[in-house]
Amino acid sequence: MSCLGQKRVIESNTFQTESSNVGMVENQRDNIVNHPVDQQMALNKEQASLYERMLAIEKEKNALLEKLLKEK
């Protein structure tokens, strides 16, 4: 009988733990705030920095090509 009693306690604890986890997931879902304007601004900043890097690399490439042409 003590085994059955322990089994019930474990099932009871498992049930309580799962039910509290479900509540936490629901609360986390409610706390997610989505700001599309902020996300778009961050993407625009990232895009601008990528274009600046691309321009710098292109300038460096052109300078190296000019140097090679002058050497010939």
C-alpha cells in the first residue's frame, strides 16, 4: 500500500508541475511585444551599414586595380 501511496504523490506532483508550466508559457506569450516599426528601423540601419561596407570594399578594389594597371 505504501507503493500505491507514493505513486499517487508522484502523479500528483507531476500534474501540478505540468499545470504550472502551462501557465508560465501562456504568461510568456502575453509578454511578447512586437514592434514592427522598430524592427524595420533596425533592418534599415543594418542595410545602410552593409552598403557602406560594400562601398568601402569596392573603393579598395578599384584602387588595387588602378595600381596594377599603372605597374604594367
